[in-house]
Amino acid sequence: MAENNILISTHNPVTGPRHLGHYFGAMKSLVECQHDYETIVVLDDLLAHFMYPKERPYIQNRTFYVVQDFINSGFDAEKHTICLTSQLHRYFMEHLLYYSSVVDVAYCNHLYENSFLGSLKSYQRKELGIGNYPSVVEWLYPQIGISSITLGLKADYFQGGEEIIGYIYIMDEIVEKLNQKYGLQVAVPGYVPSKKGYVNGIDGKYMIQANCLFLSEAEPDLHQKVHQIQDKKVFIEWYESMHMEDKAADLSARPLQVNDKIDMANALLEELRPHRENKMTNGQIIEVLKKGNERAKELFSETAEELREVFYLPKL
């Protein structure tokens, strides 16, 4: 794989600071393979603005935490790109227009009905601050927005945990019809899986905010959470995610002991040290995003020119 191949990794920053589920499920693997590609991290904060309107006053602050967490995980923002959809909407919305023209209404509706938002009850929609019925933006953007952004950024590869695999199939649908209708040669990005698609939380269940361990967890809180864990499978997963297969294999052959919890806490404290010690200012984060947004604009502009030609639209 040549270094100039573009790899896209997309993330929803609405919950703010990342936890081990995000880290082991996508971020660590991305950092480990970033220099094999031109790597672009896309934080889709625009989705949060429309889908979680009650959270709008807090979204920028949460997004900035996510940028910092990526950099503290080892992502090289000097050589690669982090960008926000809220700062690029004028560029990729043009792509959304073109790609949505080849997506069937029935297909989009199927995607919506099987999405998080499509499964919400009326009271849940009210709690989020959205209407009883989906807006056009809610119906369209979450279904094909990320796919449009990824194709618009000329992605050769698409990276992440198991929750984003579905976007590959959506891109396949768009690309197949776009190529058939307009004679283009657009390719579907190859999927680059993480070492672990997901990991379980401190209660042995799929990790979410309620049962997570944050990357910037204070040392006393980290110890406390680790000592709550009763299921050794959690430790085995975490050790494997940290490439400590020998420790995972040793633990799999015997019962979990108190010393194992101490060892895990110490391993995590070392693994996550940058998240506790390295703090960026808002000014530094803004500079990182400014640079990233410029690169994204270049790529969106390149792909838009080809699309305008096949749609017989004038050059801008």
C-alpha cells in the first residue's frame, strides 16, 4: 500500500472524551497504521448539531476533547489530517446532492428504519429535542452523509470498528449506481478493520458511557474501576488490545486474582499516560483543525469537478 493512498476514519464526537471502547475499537489501530496512508480523521459534529439539538451548546467543547484524545493516542496531526464536518459543510453538501440523486427512496428509508434514530420512541425523540417525525435532514444525512464525505475525500480505504462496517455497503450502493448511470470509475474504499472491533466494559457488557473507563481517567478512579471487574474475559480482551498476548494467555488458563487487577491497572496507567499528562489549549486545537480543513477542502474540490462534469453543471 503506497503512502499516498488515502485512508478515512470517521467518528461521532457527541459524547466528548473517548473511552477504552473507542480507543481499542478504532483509535489504537488507526494510530498503528497511520503512516501506511495519507490518513484523515473526520469528526462528524454536524450530525450532532441536527440530531441532538439540546446538546448544541456543548458540542464544540466535546469535539475539542476528541481531537485532543486522538493526538494523545499518537495520531500525528503534523503529517496527517483531522477535520470537522461543521467547518466543511459547504464543500461536502455538494457531494451529498450528487450521491443522493442515485440512491433510491426505498433504500434510504430502509437504512433510516434500521438506524438509531429510526428506532426511537416518541418520548425518546422528545428527550433529544427532535420532532415527532423525522426531518428530511434526519432521514437523509445520517444514512448517506458519511458515505458522501468518504467518497468526496477520495478514500482508498475506510478504517474503524465493527459499528462502521455498514457504511461500506452504503458506499457500494452509491458507487455501483453512480458508475452505471454516468460511466465513472469510482471505487469503493477497502475496509481496514481494527485489531478489536469492540471491547466490553467494566461490567462485562459492551462498553458505553455507563460502564466505560475514560482515556483521561484520574489514577484513583482508574484503580477503582479496574477493581470492580469480575469477568476475566474483560481483562483478556484489554490485554490483547494492548498487544500483551502473553498476559492474556496466562490469565485465560486460571481464575482472576486481586494481583491481576493491580497489574491491569498499572498497564492501563502506562498505556494512557499521555491522556492524563498532555493538555492542549483551544488555540492549539484550532490550529490543528485549520490545517486539516484546508486539506479536506482541496480533496472535496477535486472530486466535485468530475461530478459537475457528468451532471453538466458549470465550473465554479
